[in-house]
Amino acid sequence: TQHSQQQQHSSNTPNTNSMVPQQQLQQLYTNPAVSLTVEQQRQRYIRQLQALGVTTGATFALSVVVLIPAPVLLSMMAFLLIAACFLHKLYQVLAWELQLLVQGRGVGDYLPAGVYEQLTETSFHDFMSDTRNSYVNENAYLMLYMIPGLSRDQINEYVGRLSPRHQELLHRHGMGYFLGTSFMRFIMGDERLTQQQQQQQQQQQENSVEEDEDDLQGISPSPSGSMIG
């Protein structure tokens, strides 16, 4: 009897060791991050977003029709129509006033005196040669490429005289870097941007090693006969 009671007790008690793999398998199949690929999850999210968008629009239209009385709804439609006509007429008046300004004294009276003086009296040479202008001092080196008659070797020689920061910016692969790293991140993404940066760093290291080897080869040992004992 004791043996039968033990068998009955063992059959009534759940086997925790057998339940753990079953729970893991159930979580594995119910977890969308494991059972679905990235593209499938993306498509599923897009479908859910479309369905929620359509449902939201339909419920909003239904609530407007049900909750807002017909006279109020008609008055709102009339208000929107009159507002659209008002904006169209305002655009016509502003265009007409702008035309009168152009035919008369222009918009110079509405500009600051310094801005109006630079736009009307300051020459391009004076503007570019003004050392007080921080913007010109920072970006004047870009005008080097617009000088006619310079060969590629002459341009490289002038570029070699620039600061290391400007040289790195000019020789850096990717013209989008002139607009900032955030712009390049938007264009390339984090993955490809990181790969490009790693490749550029590796190439710079190889170039520095080659330059060091060239410098070592260029230094020739002095002959023993020329040494003064």
C-alpha cells in the first residue's frame, strides 16, 4: 500500500524538469523577435500601422458626424471655405505690394543698415580680404580651387601649406562631410559610416607607415672616410 501511495503521489506531483523545456519552447515560438526575421517584423509593423491609421480616420469621421450637429458641421465647412478665399486674396495683395516695392525703392528701407551697406556698397574683394570676418577666414581656402590657370601640382602645393585640419577636410573621402557628420549618418547609416571610418583610419595608418619608410630610405649613412677621428 505504501508503494502504491508513493506511485500515486509521484503521478500527482508535476515534473518540473520536463516543464522547463516546454516553457522555453513555448516562449521561443511565441517570441516574435526569434520566430520572425527583421524584414518580416518590419512588414508586420507596417501592416499594423496602416490598419491603425485607417481605423483612426474612420472613427474620427464617425465621431464628427455623430457628435457634431449638422448646423455646426455646415458652419465649420463654410468657415474653412471663407478662410481659404481669404488666404488666396492675401497672397494676391502681398504679391502686388511686392511688385510695387520692386518698381519703387525696393526693400532696402526695411533691412539693417550694415546689411544694406554690404549688399550695395562693399565689393567682393573687400569682403574676402577683411580679416575681421571670421567666416571668410575659416572658409577662404575653398576659393583656391576657383583660381584659373593653376595646375594640379600647384594646387597640391598650396593645399600643403594649409593647416592640418583643413588638409584633412579637403582630402577626406565624401563631400557630404562638408555638411556635417549628422548629414553623412543620415545618408549612409551608422553601419556603413562606421565601416568607412575604419577603412579611412586603416588607410591613414598605411600611408603614415609608407611615409616613415620613405624618410628612412632617404637618409643615407655618411661614408666612413668622411668621418673625422
